[in-house]
Amino acid sequence: MLNGEFVGLRAIERDDLVQLLAWRNRPEMRRYFREYRELGGDLQNAWYENVVLKDPATRMFSIVELGSDRLLGACGLCYINWVDRNADFSIYLGADDLYIDTRLAPDAARLLMRYGFEELGLHRLWSEIYAFDMQKQALFDTLGFRQEARYRESHWTEGGWQDALIYARLVHD
């Protein structure tokens, strides 16, 4: 387990799947994710079996509270490109309806960044978020990520087109 000041990152366990699925299916959370539809248990189990456990281009973690091991959310590095040494950076907190906060999410994000840069030897971490996601924009600003691109009206949600933003951080930033 990777330990921070407030949280730890550990392997996603099968027992985590029901809670992670419940959080991802909440409409107020799902609006921030690429998945546009409610997920079922079969899709969640297939993701766990085929991506989390077997895909060498994915490293997913459960975010847990230090001391209690209470599940708080999930984070990971996806679409890892081992040649160009970059990965998609993903994070959310589902516990207590947080999504992104100013204490737990930054702690988990710093652990994930350290893992990506120091353990995996990655050069660049990037993330696609939506323009209305002010909480994640603030998190990325705090972590030293830079907005690199804006894809205009590329995401349909809640009855309208939304811009997608690409944020990234290099190992030497």
C-alpha cells in the first residue's frame, strides 16, 4: 500500500466493486465521467477482471482512509503508453459525496503522481475533464498540471454540448 498523510492507495479488491459501482452510477458523479450510461454489475465485473487485473496499460487503486481502511474512492493511471511513457490520470472520491475535496483528493493525487513518475518511470501524466468540472480544475492547478488543450463542444451531457479540457504534468514540472 502507498501511504500519504491522510489516505492510502491499495489494490482494488473484489469487495470494493459494489461500492465503486454505486458511486459511479450516481448521476451527480457520472456527469464527470466518460461513461454516459448507468453501469451494471456484469460490466463492472468485466472491467475488474479484464482491465484492473489483466491490462498492463492500467494501474487502478482504491483510495482508503488511513487507520480505518474505509473506502473513499478510486484513482489510477490508464492507457499507459510504455514507449512514450505517459498515462491518463484518473481520480475521484465517492465517500461522503465529496468527488474532489481540498484534503483527501490532493493527498491521493500526490501518491499517484509519485507512483507514476518514480515507480513506473513515466514522463507525462494527462487527464481529460469537462469545462464545468471546476473542482478538478482547481485540483490540477494545485498539483502543477497545466491546461494544454480545449476541445470545443466535444461532450454531450445534461442536454447540451460541453468543452473537454486536457490537463497534463511532466515529471520535471
